[in-house]
Amino acid sequence: MSDQSNSINLWMTTSRIETLVDGIFAIAMTLLVLSIGIPDISSSLSESAFQQQLWALWPKLFTYALSFFILSGFWRMNHQQFYFIKRSNPALITINVFLLLFIALVPFSTEILGEYGNYFTSNVIFQLNMFFAGVLFYINWQYAVWKGLVDENINEKTITFMKRTNLILPIVSLLALGVSYYVYAWSNLIYLASPVLKKIIEKKYSTI
Amino acid sequence: MSDQSNSINLWMTTSRIETLVDGIFAIAMTLLVLSIGIPDISSSLSESAFQQQLWALWPKLFTYALSFFILSGFWRMNHQQFYFIKRSNPALITINVFLLLFIALVPFSTEILGEYGNYFTSNVIFQLNMFFAGVLFYINWQYAVWKGLVDENINEKTITFMKRTNLILPIVSLLALGVSYYVYAWSNLIYLASPVLKKIIEKKYSTI
Amino acid sequence: MSDQSNSINLWMTTSRIETLVDGIFAIAMTLLVLSIGIPDISSSLSESAFQQQLWALWPKLFTYALSFFILSGFWRMNHQQFYFIKRSNPALITINVFLLLFIALVPFSTEILGEYGNYFTSNVIFQLNMFFAGVLFYINWQYAVWKGLVDENINEKTITFMKRTNLILPIVSLLALGVSYYVYAWSNLIYLASPVLKKIIEKKYSTI
Amino acid sequence: MSDQSNSINLWMTTSRIETLVDGIFAIAMTLLVLSIGIPDISSSLSESAFQQQLWALWPKLFTYALSFFILSGFWRMNHQQFYFIKRSNPALITINVFLLLFIALVPFSTEILGEYGNYFTSNVIFQLNMFFAGVLFYINWQYAVWKGLVDENINEKTITFMKRTNLILPIVSLLALGVSYYVYAWSNLIYLASPVLKKIIEKKYSTI
């Protein structure tokens, strides 16, 4: 507080990070739509032939919706974390920049999965993208707790609760990665379990 | 308020949702412009031949303007709702995420309509996109009223007024869907009636 | 204030419009970069052959910079206006939605001009886009003054000053339109005169 | 403060600039992902042939990450500057508009570098883009100090510290430009030195 180095970092309020985070989330979620793409269809087809061509878009629409929900899950996690994180420092910003790098990458891995979901490699890319984003969220929380950047009035139970819920997405992405070895795109249905898992953890921590 | 589960959800202020909503609306409305696209024209045409090629962009410009106005209508509805909604909860956020999924999808269905408006299926896709977004706005309001998340000082008349106006867009999109069976793209002119309908409802509720 | 209709429109604070406006401006200005595009060049060219190919990007870089500055000019005008506009109403929002429709269209007309600047029609499209945006800014200010939505303490001189400066961009775009009939793309250099014109008007009104 | 010209520029609070800056940074950082692009791969390849095709994306992923980190560095610099800059004026806004022009251009020069990194010219374009952005950041700070737009309580040491750190990025980009003459893309690894340089300067100024 008294030395020069600190006064120079005074600008690093959490609100500044949150603005960048909110912006990048909103844009990444909306850019996902570009991953669907418009098929190049001759305009002289019959109605049913046209429908058949559009039918090919289903896997892309599915991955669009999937990524949208995963990103909204990350966004919730971020807001939950920064509700308790009250101070910032250069290292916390660096963690968040790395995290945003993977968030901004989601439209890319979504397009790979939507376009080439029949390859195992595409599934690996998608799941690793989610896994690294999830792990960085976990690191963000651990670091903030470790460095005492969180609200002083937070109790131990909440800290542990946050740790647990922050582990859901990385674990689910690893599970999806393993299962995708056998069933490819269907493996992503596992993500639908994450809200259920979160509810279970929430219940456990609210009844103890 | 006193149990852990609630304190964990304290971060869910409505302002957080509004930031995401505002961001996604602004981006979706601006991304619409990409649906117009630039025709691939040889640069050695005569001026009139060039104009003829550009002329083919009219349906796309029309659907661009149409979607822009529909999205601005949804945006107004959202701000009207959140002027009264004072608290949030996980389910309300989930409703809004679903809603934003359809808002972010509008540039896609707009491009389908602008490019392949001569197919009935394109009209169905566009109208269903608007219909689901509209229904989710309606559900959002109903849920917020049901769970008591709205301002306590709101009177019954305002609640009913909001319900009515929130029904305009889903109903208009269903009408457009029906009419589009006969006249395709022209059916969208029905949307121009929605501000008139809103005015009528507003007048009714302000004079009683 | 006391009737239902008004209480229903209470949400329409100017801050809500400003958020949407700021978002759409930032996105439109950044999307302009997509209008430049990356040429499709074989990767086995000599260095000088590669440079020659890139050279073809100059007109696009020029129109990118031009549109960026024009949009930043509109953005300044908007903030200047809303510094004085204190209240909002449904019609003001409608004017702003129309205005934003033309702002969001700028990446399209910029790409047309950058790609097909050798056609007179492209210049007409670009100038008309700027002209309509400029006229709507002018209407926005006139309407706000007429309906008493501006700060009560604003003096007559400031109102007239704003009217004058708001006329610069529409007039310049008309001039550019006229000149472009003879010299095409070079006509856009006229826009560089607008800051000078603004300075002159500012000086006049600060010395009287 | 008392003359008309000043009252007309009262809207130019720094918060307005910061909103535009934050928006353009978030969008430019997320648009970078479009520079990666999805390869056009036949869907009937073997898994290993598919992997080989994807392998070609590495230089693009590398330049994506590089530009993301450079932009995040500029973003930090901007927030550090505006923590101390308390007032604004038309010239400061103009400097920032020029600066944003180069920030919004980064997705373009990133795509050039990712796609045609084997040409020296691509490296020149990329490094010059970063250099001009860096120089404008430096000018921004110098101008703000010169015109007394910064916090009155700022001490000389902080001003000099800021000057020094603001020089890191332009100098590093010039170094990268020089080195790229010999080793092309690898030259960009020099950017990884900038956090280290910043740490050194920070340490120096906190121990004196």
C-alpha cells in the first residue's frame, strides 16, 4: 500500500477485469452463431430437397447450443467467483487473460466439432478447450483464496463449496473426452449432467 | 437469506444478467450486417450491369432491417421487464440463457431467410426463431411475477399490461408463419403491425 | 407521470439507450476490419510478387480508416447530444433505433466501397449511408429539444451550436456524393474537412 | 470552464472513452479467433490424415495466442493510464481514436501473419501495427501529462515509471521487426520478454 509498486497497481480493481470478461463472454457466445454457417444451396431445388440440405445443419445447431450453455455455465462461475473476490493483483489478471484466451477460442473449437465431429481428434480439441478453461477457473479461485483477495467475511464452507463446483466442468470435460473415444459427439450429452451435479453439491452444503 | 444455498446465489443480481443481455443484443444486431454479404462481382462490368447485380441484395437488406427492428423490439421488452424485476434466482438466469440462445441465433435465421426466402422452410425457421424468443420473454415475465421477483409496489394493471404486450411478438410471428405459407417473404410485413398493437394496448391500460 | 402509460415507460432512461449505442458503435467500428479481408495468395510467390498482391489492399485500408473516423465522429456527436438529453420517450428510442440501423450498416457499405470503389454506384451507397445516419442524428437533437427532453439549464446558444455541428456530417456526405460523380474515391477526402468545420463553428460560438 | 467552447466539451469525461476502449478491446480480442479459420477438409479422410491437415493450423494458433497477449498488455497499459488521467479534451479523444484504429486492425495483421508468416513483408505489417499502437499509447500519456489532465497528486516518479513501461511495447516491436529479417515468425518470441522488462522497471521504481 505504501510502496510505489503497489500504488502503480491500484488501477487493478476487479471491476475492470469484470468488464473485459463480460465483453469477451458476450461476444464469444454471439460469435458461436457464425460456426453454423449457411449452406451453399442452389435456389432451384424442390422444397423437400432444400429441407434435406438444411437437415445437414443439425450437428452444427447441436454443438452451437451445447457451447452456448457451457459458456453460460462458465459465465455464472465467473460471476460467482468475483462476487467474493474483492481485490486484484497482476497475477490474478494474468490468470484471467489466459482463461479468456480459451473462452475466446470456443467459437473455433465449436466449429471444428460441428464440421468434423465424425473425427475423434475434433472431440479431443473441443474437450481440451473446455478442460483448460475449467482448470483456469479453478486456479483463479484457488489463487484468490490463497492470496487473501476474497471477502474476509467468507466462511470456510463457502470456499469449499466453490472449489467443488469449480471442479464440475473440468471433470465433466475429461469424462466427455474419455467417452468420446467410443461414441464421439454423443459424449457431449454428459455436459447436461453438470447442472444436476451442481444442484447436488449445493444441497449438500446448504443442509450441513 | 440465512441458509448457505442462498448466500451462494447472492451474486445473481439482475444487473449482471442485464450486462450480458445488453452485450448479446448489441452484438447480434451488429452481426446481422454480415448476413447481407458482398456479392462477388467482376470489376470490369458496366455501371448498369453492376447496379443490376447489386439489385439482387434487396431481399437481404429488407430482412436485415426487419430483424434489426424485431431485435430492437425484444430489447425494449427486456428493459421494460427488468425495470420491474428487482431480484434474480438461478431459474431466472436459466430462462434468460435460453432466451439469449435464440437471440444470438437471429443472424443465422436472418441469413437463411435473406438467402433462401423463396423456400417456405426458410420462413418457418425464421418465424420459429422469433416465436421461441418471444415465448421465452413471456415465460420470463410470468416466472418473475409468480416467484415474487418483481417490485412489490407494482400494481395488478401493470402486470397484466406487461403480459399482454409480451404476447404481441409471439402471436405476430405465428401469424407471419401462417401467412408465409401463401405469400412467403411478404408475410413479414405483419411485424410492422406490432408497434400499432402495442400502442392500442398502452392506450387501453392508460385510460381505464 | 401519474397516468399508467407514463409509468410503463419509466424504464426508458437515457442510460439504457447509451449502453446499446456504445455497444453497437464499438462492434461496428471493430467489424470494419473484416471489410479488408485477406487476399488469397499462393504461398510460393517471391517476396516482391507477394508485396504486389498486398498492394491491392490499399483502397480497402483507406476506406477502413475513413469509416473508422466517420464512425468516431458520429460517436462523439452522440455523446455530446446525450450529455444534454436528460429524459427519453418511446419516439426518441425509435429515432435512435433507426440511427443504429444505419450505423450497423456501415461495415457493409464500407466493404462495397473498398471492393468496388471504381463504380459510381458504390460511392452513392456509401455516401447515402452516412447521409441518413447524419440526418437521423440531426432529427434526434431537434426532436429532443422540441419535446423538452434536454437539460433545462441549456442556453439557446448551445442548442444552436449543436444544430450547426450536427449538420456538418450530412452536408459533407452530400458534397462527397456530388464530387464522387467526377472523381470517385478521392471525393471522400472531403470528410477530412469536417473537424476543421467543427473547429470554426466552435470558435464562432465561443467568442460571440 | 466559463467559456462556451469548454461547456460544449464537458461531455468528454474519461469514462466515455473508457467504455469505447473496453468495447473495442474485447471485440478485437475475440475477433482474433476468426483469423484461425477452419480448414476445408474432406470428411472421408483417415484419422491420421485429418490430424495432419489440422497440424497446419499451429502457426495460426500461435499468432492468435501472441496477439491475444499483446492486446491484453495494451489493455493493461490503457487502464493504468486512465487510472491517473482524470480529465479529457478533444485532442486526447482524437489520440485515442487513432490508437483504437490500430487496435481494431490487429485481427487483420494477425491473419496476415498467421496465413503468410513465411513472407518477411507479413512480419513487417504485424510489427508496424503493434509499433504504431504502442507509440500512440506513449503519446497519449505524454500528452495527458503535458496538458495537466492527470491526477494532481501523482508524483514525478510514477510519471517517469509510466513513461518507461509505455516504451516497452514499441521497443519490443521494433526489435522483433529487426530480428524477423533473419528468423521470421520466431522473432515474435521476443514479446515474451516484455512482462520481464516490466517487472524489472517496476522493481527499480519501488526500491529507489
